[in-house]
Amino acid sequence: MKNIAVIGLGNIANRHRRNIRLLFPQAKIYAVPSSGRQVAETVSDCDEVVSNIAYVIDQLDMAIVASPAPFHASHALSFIEAGIPVLIEKPVTASLDDGMQLLGAYQKNKTPVAVGYCLRYMPSAQALWQELNNGIIGKLLNADIAVGQYLPDWRVKNYKNCVSAQKKLGGGALLELSHELDYTRWLLGELHVQYAVIRNSGTLEIDVEDLVDVMAVAKKNTVVNIHLDFLQRKAYRKCSFIGTNGRLEWDLIANCLVLHDASGTKTIYEDQDYDRNLLYMDMLMDFVKLIAGENNNCILLEDAVATVKLIEQINNIAN
């Protein structure tokens, strides 16, 4: 990889540029503001800031789109049509129409495209997938998925102005916390939403939802409850899977997987010192494998668009 562009100047874009510098120290890194504005301040871990990707697109080996979700389609489309492999941050788009537009361009051009649902790369996530597929808890009956974190603690620099808090930038708990929807689909298959409630509690004084509750049914009539919020003062990210032979509990913050069954309680995986930046590093290297045509576990465009379709389904039922 000799020339790489990262669209966006936010936290996730900064992380991607930093990791690219570590993984490909000889590469030339272009930073591209998502708005196309001229930037006066210094941008970390880049060799050149360009306001228009058209200036350098013919030089690129790879691009990462880390702009706000409503701009993903317009930013990624130019790369797909030019045959430049592109990694798009989650959610892939803020609307199903945009997702289908990208899917059409991909099907026409066959450009490598992946989407940044990096939680699947957690070792504990891989262990959970393996155990569920091995049938360790028997027939799966129920799943409870929950995530919550207080937005002002998460987005500490004037949280009301951050992407998460603004509808026009693709904010709100449903889009911003769509990792949970992605990994639930990955683990359990497609979900059929039965009931959904989307709320703005008014607590944060923002124009997007801060609470989402969904009840869905997966294959073999597994009942799935999903809760997303911006309000919990102590960060919470856990899920449990109940089967005829036991219960599996996955704590994403503690990075551990625990089995409860008739014989007692057993820790299947635990590593509280895990460096979470490895998620992003592993995802980038997996994307390089995709580009090279090698075996990989990338979250492909069709898969990510299916998550946007689920989000639209939840919105339609709630409204």
C-alpha cells in the first residue's frame, strides 16, 4: 500500500490514520475533510491534506470513508466507480436508498468494499460465535442484547455538537449503536421485528432518539430483545443467550464469555487487558486480504446494507 486516503477528520478517522502509519510506515496518507473545506490546523498522521479527493484519486491504492453516515454514499461512490478498494465506517449509510445505490455501484464495478463493524474481531466475539455454532447451550430460545453509555461522558467535547447528537449527521442511538444490530444478525441470522419503541427522553436536549427497544424473532423462533441507549451513567455492554442446556453471557466491556449450565459456572474466555485498538488493526489487515483476493472475514457491503434494512424496519414499526 503506497497511497491511502482517509475521508473525515473525527476521532475514528484519526485512529485509522494512526493505524495506517503503524501498519504501512512507507505509505503516503492523505487526509480529506468530509465537508471539502480548507483546513488551517495541523492534521495528525498524514502527509497531505486535500480538500477534494478528485485531486489524488488516480494515485490511491485504498481509501477509508470515516465521514458522518449521511455522506458515506457520496464519498464512497467515487472510489467504487474508480475501482479503488474502500473500507466504509459503520453504519454503511444512513438510509436504505443510499445503501442500495452503493450496492448497485459495487455489483457493476466489483470493487472490493468492506464495512467497519469491528466488534466481530474481538476474540471473545469469535469464541461466542464458535460456542453458539457448536450448540453448547442446546436449542437457542432467547437472546437479550443491551448497550448503554452516557453520551456526555462518551463525547466529552460539547456532546450536543457531536455526530451522535445530530439528526442531520446521522446521529441517534439506532444508527450510532448499530454494532449491536450487526453482531446479532451475524450470530443469529436475519431478524423479523415484531415490536419497537424509539424514544427521546429529553434528558440530553438533543434532536435524536436516546432510547431504542426492539423485540424480534430470529430463525427457529428464537426471541430477541435489543436495548440501545445514550443515558446509562456507567457504561454497559452485555448480552446473554438462553438455551435448553444453559446460558451464555458475553460482557463486551470486560471482554469475557461465561457459561452457566447444570454443572455450574465456567469462564470460557477472559482478557480484560485486551488492547481494543487491535480490533481496528485486525480489520485493516483483513481488508488488505480482501483486496488481495485472500481468505478473509470482512463485513461485506451486502451484509452491512442488510443491517441498514433492519434499521429501516425498526423505524417503520416504531413510527
